[in-house]
Amino acid sequence: MNTLPRSVLHALDPKGVGTGQTESLLSYFCRLAVSHAVSTTDLARFVVQQVDHDIRRDFEWQQRNLSGVSEAARSWAAWLSALTGVGHLDGLTLSKWSAVLPPRGLAPRNHWCPHCLREDKEAGRSPYFRLSWEVGPVKACHQHKSKLVDTCPHCGQRHVRHHGGVVVPGWCTRCGGFLGEGESEAAEPHDLWVARQVEDWIANQPNQMAVLDAGTVLTTLNTLIVGLDGGQYTRFAKRLGLAKSVVHGWLRKGGLPSLDAYLAMAGHAGLSLNRVLRGDLADWEPHGTEMQLGIEFDLLAGGKRETPRQHDWAAIRGELERLLKLPEPISVAEAGRRLGIDDRHLYLRANDLARALGERWKQYLASRKAENLTLARAQLRAALPTIVGAGRPFNLTEVRQLVSAPILASVEGMFGLIREIREE
């Protein structure tokens, strides 16, 4: 197998993976910029240029929810994995849950726990932003039993956590003061419960291997509505404090419950948020709820949901190794198409092989480019006497009559090359 290419960006280790203190991708991105001594804006532009992605002139990386469930989160995790050589960076986002969670309620937040940042610094670690702080319903730090804050203790300004050209996690982007020097109030019991549920859910992310889909949501809703309210979705909606049309939309129109709704379901069912989102209700039994014979809504029409599909990554790695040995190189995107897998997942789950494929493809394209340039030079030199001898100008219009279209299309900067040949 080809030697693994060196990473383009520093192979920075993410912090807190597998714990409730998992770092957010936004924090990882900011620390990566610091490690390269560049602004976050410059790093964002470099990344999108490296992956050949279009970028607007007014691009603002802070407008992207790098840690949520959106396409942006999935793409940035894959791009950074490809450029750093660090796999599984989607674990610093919530993108694994995009099939069961809508983006609403997960907007980027500007809160932090000063106690966490202070402990990082006192322990000699680089302070970082936790993924749980990026989750809309979270208003507290369960570890320190305190409210999250959003105001700099030095300058009194808000929105100072990461809104700036240069962001050093833990320091104010306005005055430069350390955000861990502030204090915070004790959190309310309900907010602590929410924080614990979310932190436990995040801690268990590395164990999430099943491919979740809309069927997971429907089965979960069916089970809970039948178990808690005898199948009557109107009573279930009232239990959650929602209009019945909202629950009807989940059941009949493919809508997705918000994270707040999932938390409410978990609280009423005596389950963890982690189990509710996974659809892990096989052994759940409601307590103190009398089942009714009449079901108001045909919740069980869909029948039993099939076991969620899982990717066999050992087999996929074997296929990638085979593709690396093909006589003619292929791109990572083509490998993903052949395997029926989003190529971003290849960078996240089989980073070494995906990068090796990408490097081989890059070298192949470079050699093809050199060959096309050599062939174009030869054809242009052969056409020059004919065009000049006929008294016509040696320009692209005349060249098109004598040089094949595929050659013209395969070379960048044809005007410059014609000028160069003419000057020779």
C-alpha cells in the first residue's frame, strides 16, 4: 500500500472524547487556527479552497453551525478529518443524529462554564468549548452544578466567546480577558437534569454505530404513545404541553421532534435522553399507566421496524485496500459511490485509507495534467507554421481549427500557452 501522505494541517487531538466534556468542532477549529498562528477567517478560507468548495465574498465562518446536525457540520467534520488526518471528528458534532433531530433548537450558542475553563487552565490544559454548550436546551454545567454564562467578567460584553477574527478558546474576543475568572449562579434542578441528560448522551456518542432513520422516530413515538397514553396521541400531546397538530405532524407528515420534545418524552417515560434518541425501548415498560383497548390513532400500522442497518467497516476497509491497488487510480468520491457510502464518512471512519486514495488520485491528476500540457505544446508548435504561413494571426480562434477540442479543454491557461509558443 502507498505510504500515507503527511497531513496538510496539524493532527490536533480533540479533547474529552467519550465523556460528557467532549470538545465541540467549533472549539477544535478555533484551536487549530491558533496552532497555525492564523485567524479563524483565514483558516476557514484555506480549508474550503483545499477541498475545492465555493465560498462567498462575505463568508463568515461564525454563521456556520459547525457542531450541530446540519450538512455544514457533517462537511466541516469530514474536511478537517481529511486535512488533519484525524478521523471521527463528526464525534465533535451532533451530525450522527440528523435523521432523528431537526436543526432548530441547536443553534450555535455563546455560553460557557467559567469553572470548566478555570479547571482546564489550572490543570495546564488548553481551555476548550464543550459540545454540550452548543446544545440549545442546555443552560447549566452538571459537573459544577452552575448556570452557564454569556458575559465577559472583565469588559461586561456579550457574544465574546468566539465572535472574532482571532479566537483563543477561553479568552474574550473583545478585551482579551480570561473567561474562566468569572463566577456563576447555582443552577435550577430542572436545568441540571437537562445538562446531565445531554452530557450522558454526548458521552455515549462513540458507541452509536446503528444507522438511524425516520423509522427510528416513528417506532419510538408509537411505543411511547401506546405505553404512556394508551395510544391516544392527543393525550400524549397534552402530556408534553404541545398542540395535537404537532404530534400529528410527527406521525403522519414525517416531522421530527425537537430536542426539547425528546427531553420531555424522556422525563415522562423515566428514560434517559440517550435511549429515547436511539430508539432503545425494547425492554421499556411504563409504570403506573393503564393500557386502553381502544387506540385513537392507527399507530401500529407500520408494523415492526427492521433492525437499523450498520456498516461493516472491517469489510469496507478491505474494499478500500483493494481499490488502492487498481491499475488506474480513482477518487475518494468515486470510491464512496462504488461502496454506496458518503465519501465524507470514509474520511471520518477510514481516514488513513481515504487519504491514501486521495493522494494517489491527486498524483494521477497531476501526471495527466503534465501529459496534456506536453501534448498541447506539440500540437500548437505543429499548427504554428500552417497558421502563420497562411497570414493569419496565431490566436485561440485560429488554433481551434487545427488543434483537437479535447486537448484545448484539458489545459488551463491556453491563452498564456499560445502566447508562449508564439514568442518562441
